[in-house]
Amino acid sequence: MADQETAKKLHTLMLAQPSDTLFSEPELRKLIGVETANDLMSLIQVLLNQNLVKLVKQNGDLKFQAVETQEAAKRMNMNQDESIIYSYIEASGREGIWTKTIKARTNLHQHIVLRCLKSLESQRYIKSVKSVKFPTRKIYMLYHLMPSIEVTGGPWFTDGELDSEFVESLLTIIWRYIASKTYPNVFNNSYDLQQNQLYSSNYKNYSTIDEILEFIIKSQVTSEELIENDIRSLCQVLVYDDKLEKVNLDCYKATYQSIIDLKEKRVEEEYSIFDYLNNSTNQNDDVVYFDEYI
């Protein structure tokens, strides 16, 4: 009984540390106040029997990690094969693990692997997710985890498919926001392109990645949780499309040509020597010919 109470105390002390903390044997002896390794191992065995602690190898050394009580209760409901498979899925984190990899690492027959996966999935301990990188593979991870961007492809993908409509709408929103700051009142019908095509030397009203992200969040135009790198990627697309110009690090302005395209106008300001000759009212005007330069 004393071991049970002391083991419970040890478990509580371990849980008080960050969840990913790995303890060495000396650290645990100091934590609980026991002198010998044998005394500690008797406590660890009590916790192992209840799935309240797990053994982890780190750089060749054996370490101990506390397991939450709810998580331990899950393990108690699993058979040995399910527990082994669950451990590999848990270790894969937000990247997930392929069914073929599970089979190779556990050395279990495919029929057993599939049966265990079905059982764990039905109890909502694990879930299958689609991978953008490997669309034909069935990837498993713990039920409560969110897949990493490497798996989902980020906010631009829905169920493993590129959501082009969503991307296009965000590109339009971002461009209009930057254009309205680059050329104030540009979306008013009375806006004169010819008078506002040049920037003054002290013009500073460009848009930063932080400002664009803040605008999108406040506007609530999407329920997706976007980050700075997502906005940066979209701005790079707009730069490639000649709709934005990168002024400085993470700082953008709308191109004048993109405004012209919006207004469905084209400015042709090319000069031709043939136009000059054809429009000359006096053929005797002094005209410099190229022969004089030879």
C-alpha cells in the first residue's frame, strides 16, 4: 500500500513538469526522495502496471515519461497488439504514419494490423488523414491531433485537393487592400489615373505582411487560421502576376499596370521616329538623319 501511495505521488510530481519531460533515474530518485535504484524501480513498476509511465530511449539512455491518467485508461482497454500499434502512431506525432510502415515496424500480419486500426479508430483513439504529398497512402495519427502543414498542404487544400476558388478570392482581397493603400481612392469612379500614376519621393504608404494579415483576420473573410508565411506566399504570387511590386522586406505596393488593367485601359506611350516623320507639317524642318553620325 505504501508503494502505491508513493508511486501515485511520484506520478503527480512527474506530471507537474512539462508533458514532454523525460526523466533519468537519478532525477526521479531526487524528485521522490528515495536512495537506491531498487526502491525507485519498485515504484516505476507500479506505474508501468497501470500504464502511468512509459520508457523512452534517448541517445542510448533509458528515460521515463509520465502518462496522463486519461491516456493510461485508454491503454488499459487495449490488447497487446493494439497497444503496440498505438505506440507507433503516437510517436509519429502530427506527421502521422503510413499503414505499411506500421506493419514493417511491428512485424504483425497485415490482417492483425488492419483489425487493430479499425478497433482503435472506432473508439476515436486514432484517425486516418489524407496526405497531399502521398495521396494514395493511408496515414494514421492520434485522434486529437491536427495534421501538420506537410500533410494537409496548409490552408490552400481541402480534403487533399487544392481549393483554387479560395486561393483566388484571397489573392483578390489582398491585391485590393494593397492597391487602396498604394493609390488612395483608386476604386472611386472619379479617380484620375493620369494624375496619380507617379509616387512622390517621400511616399511611405505601402503595405506590410503584418498589416495584411491583421486586415484579413479583422475582416473575418476566412475561418482558416492564416500565418505570416501564408500571406507572404500569396504576395509572391501577385508579384509574379505583375500585380504587386516588392518594395522592401515584407513590404509591397500595387503596380500601376494592375490599376490600368482594373480600369480596362491601356496607356501607350511609345515614341516612333516614323510617327514623327508622318506627322511633320513641314517637310523642310531640320531633321537629323542617322547618316550624320556615321
